[in-house]
Amino acid sequence: GAWFKQAVGCFEIRGKTLGVIGYGHIGAQVSVLAEAMGMQVIYYDVIPKLPMGNASQVATLSELMASADFVSLHVPNLASTKNMIGKAEIAQMKKGSFLLNASRGNVVVIPALAEALRSGHLRGAYVDVFPVEPGKNGEDLFTSELRGCPNTLMTPHVGGSTEEAQAKIGEEVASALLKCINEGSTHGAVNFPEVDMKMDSTAKTHRVLCIHDNKPGVMSSINNVFTEAKANICQQFLNTKGDVGYVIIDLNTEASAEVKKK
């Protein structure tokens, strides 16, 4: 064989600008890793976020799209993020830039991305998530407008498919279940109110967990129960998600039996 060595179309990432959309835990870590490789990092988030390292927050999504050589998506699956990167947003990107999506499959309008890749407006893309995910092992069910697009890398959302990652996932799930059973914590919950309140170290309180309808007056009724039982509420944590409310209440042990009756 022969080694056809050439530099045409090959570029260094050092000195290039990475635009991170969604500066949460993952987005911030991507920012740190990119800086370690010599990239300049800008980021956009719907709320102000303190930067990691030398990254800087931009005011608008349009500003990020127009400034970045690489755009990396790290947003949750919300109504506001569905199709957030479409034809208009991709048109704002630099000619010859790259789009990377490892967040959620419905964030990017796939036909618009495919069109930009085939026209040469974008130089390349990496996509790990899709509106319709690939089938299971052995199933040839995956179709996408991105198949055949130039310089496009697609992976089937298997970043966690290593023995180490699976072991850590098992440990985290077991730990979360134990904390939920022992403390009522729902930290990390996706479709339920997220509540995590530290246990009282004096052992002089009992904990009450209450799932309720998220409606006006419900919390007043709950607190009236404790008032009637002459209970002292030591600490309380309430959160809601949609139609569901969840509250954790620590009260003095002396009033615990009376609260149970009511």
C-alpha cells in the first residue's frame, strides 16, 4: 500500500473557539477539557453561570453560533430545547465550522443539519443521539438523513457501555435507592420533584415524607396537621414538578405519634 500524506482539510483545534450550549455539569467539564487542549471557550446558558477556567459566557445563542468554530450541545430534554438548532441557527454558524450533539435527539433538526453538511456550509458533525434511536444489537432499523453526509460521525449513544461505566452506574443507582429509602431523598430524579434534605444529626427528630397534588392550599392543610398535633417543625423542604408536589418535614419526636394519628 501507499501512504497518501497531505494537509488539505486538516486543522488543529489549538487556538480554535469552542461554543458550549448548556453550561451544566457536562458542559462545564467539556469546557475544562477543551481549554487543556488549547481551545478558547465561550458558552451560552439560559441563566448566568460562573465559568470554569477562562471560559466566558455570551449573551445570546446567535452570538455563540456566529463566533464558534465548534458548537457542542449539552442541554436537557425540555419543550424549550426541542428543535432549538434548526435551519436558521445553523445558517448563523461560521462556514466550515462543526456541530456536535451528544445531548438529546430532538434538539437538532436533522434534515437541516444534513443539508448544511452536503452544501459544504458545515465542514463536519458528530451526532450521538437521534430523534429515533438506533435499534438493538442485530437489528438493522436505523435510517437517517445523515447517512452518507460528508465528514459525519454517528455513534449509537453508547458512551456508558464500558465495564467500568456500568459498574459505576450500578453503584450510583444502589446508593440513590438507599438514600431514598433511608432519607426520602430524590436527588437526581428526572420525572419527580427533586428534594434532598440533610438528616438531623441529633437523632431528636422524625421525618415525614408527603407526596401531594400541586394545588393552592395543599401545603396549608399539611402544615395545619402539624399545628394541631402541637409539633415543632425543625426543617422542611418542598419542591414541585408539574402536577406533583413532594415535601420532606422533620419534626420533634415527641409529637410524632400524634401526627401519625392525624
